[in-house]
Amino acid sequence: MSSLTTFNLVEEEQVHLAIKFKYYLNALIDMRRILKFGATGGVSAAIALILILVVFANPTKDFAIDIDPMKDNQNLFSTSRVTVANIGKMPLTNIVVNYGGGNNNAIEKIASLSPGEKVLLSPPSNSPLKSVTVTTDQGLSVTKDYRTPIKLPGMMGS
């Protein structure tokens, strides 16, 4: 082989390596662009989600109430509780909690609840634990049935 042929082979290899280098360089630039756009999109989605949660987390109604009656039947005993929460913008007054019994012991009164305030109540022992009705001076009336928590293996009462 002559030196001219060897020179051409070396030159061809250099051209081939230069083409490969440009290809890999373009691939890296494309990967950087994809990462930039992906990161920008991810950050934008996270900001949008946070804004949506902040907007919808604020109470939208002036007067609103939420109740959560729960009974938990254990092997040896049973526990029950009722959570009453003001989820509105304004205070609620003269809240009457009716546990469903036929006597006056099945009714409990709360003077007022400020916005965001919660009260945890215990129903009387003779209460039927079927449903709870809560009424207020502002015209709210909510009735909910008692719920039972999910029993997980290894937990007390399961």
C-alpha cells in the first residue's frame, strides 16, 4: 500500500469520526432541550397544582358545616364520636346536634363555632348510633349516618 492510500484511509477515518462527533453532539443538545422542556413543564404543572389547591382550599360559602359521625365496634367495647366543623367563612351560632335518641339526653348544643373550628363530641351511651342531625340558626341542616373505620390486620379490634 502506498502512502497516498494510507493517507486517504486516515482522512476518511477522520471524516467518519467528525460525522460521528457531530451526530453525538446533536444528540446531546437534543437531550438537553428535552430535559429543559421536561423540567419547565414539570415545574409549571406543580405551580398550577399548588395554585388550584390554594384557590379551592378556601371556603366558598358564607355558612357551611361538616359532620363526621363515627362508631368503632371493638371486641370488648364500642367507641363513638362526632366531629362538627365550620367549613364556611362566617361563624355559626346555636348549633344543635341531635344523636337520634327519643329523649333530651340525645341532644347537645354548641353556642358558636368560628370559621375553621372543629368540635369533637361523644354521643350519650343510650344513643342508637344510626345517624346524626346538626342544625344551626343560619338555616343549615345536615344529616349523616355513622361510618365505621376500615379494620386493618394487626390493629386493635380487627
